Amino acid sequence: MRFKINHQLFTSIKKKRLLFFAITVAFSTITLAQTSKPITDYMAVSSPIVFDSKAYYLNWSSHPTANFYKQEYLLKGEQAGKFKTMILIDAITGKQELKDVVATRVAELNKMKETNPLINYEIIHNPKTNDYMLDFILTANAEDGSITIIERNVYRYKIFTDKAGNKSAMLFGVSSRAYGSDAAKQFLVSLKQNRKDLMNKVSQFKIPEIKIKQ
């Protein structure tokens, strides 16, 4: 599956190969809000999800609004607050345009950038399938500016048909982290050398079919 960088959809997108931005409080996951309540598989996705020859098990789910669903998957033995790699699946039911869903996330990043000039991201578009990919990095920093957590995210957005027959939007994402200043430096070195590897794996992955339980 071949993706191309979309230079026309959003004129504000920076054309950079290494993506880095620092955000001190906002992360892509909402692990701090997780509780010990029973986990509901809202999307009827068989667990585990096997990605890159590793099995990820449903660890948390949420249905915060009428048409939004979110599920997170971890490796056995990993915890939400200290994970190294996480799989995410989000779904928005009802008639959706992928470019609008992506634009919403881009607007959020641009809003963050108003107070943090380091924020950057890259959007890649597959014109044949109309899938989009969003690649970005977040950091949490100590008071002295050193990195305490670094998180890289690769999101792939695609259309699915919801129960009502609408062309709805879903997201398959892979989030990876390192903890501490030294580990963050190594994380960035590895990213610079191997950035395309994860993007290729996400772009080629057969995303599980979802069926929203309503």
C-alpha cells in the first residue's frame, strides 16, 4: 500500500522528515482516566490484535459520546501508565469525511502550536484508498526542560460502514514511548534511522473489521 505526502489538503503542514514537538500535558492516550471497571469491547474486535508479530490485548475502552468509541490494547505485562507500545482503535459513527476528521486533529495541533512553536506533524494520503496517516511525537518535560516521557504516534484513518449504513471513520494507531532524558535521546536517534519502518508496517497492516455494539 503506497501513501503519498499530501501537500495540498492543509497548507500549514510543514515538509519535514523528522517530526518533533513538545507538549507538557496533552498525550494521545487518556490512560490517566482509566479505572478498574470491566472492559467493554464496543467494536467487536477479537483480542489479541497481532501487530509486528506481537500480541496486544484489550486493556481499556471508552464510549464518551453518542458516536465516539475508543479502545486501547497493550502487551501482556505492560501497564497503561508505563507502556512501551500501545495499539489504539477509535471509531466515529454517522456520515464522516476522512479529510474533515483529520482536519479536526490538525486544528488541535495547530492550536497547541500557538503556545508551543516546536509542534510539528506530517500527514500522508493514499489517493487510491483515500486513507490518511498522521505521524507525530509528543513529550512531557520536567521543570528544567529535560524530557520525562517521549511518545511517537502513527495514526491511520480509514472509512468503515456503520450499523446504519453510513460511511463512518475509524483510526488504527500505534503509540510508542520511552521514559527519561537519556532514553528519549536514544529514542530520537532510533527514530531518525528507522522512522519509515513503523509507517510502512502501519500502512500495510490489515486493520480488523469493526462492528459497533449499540
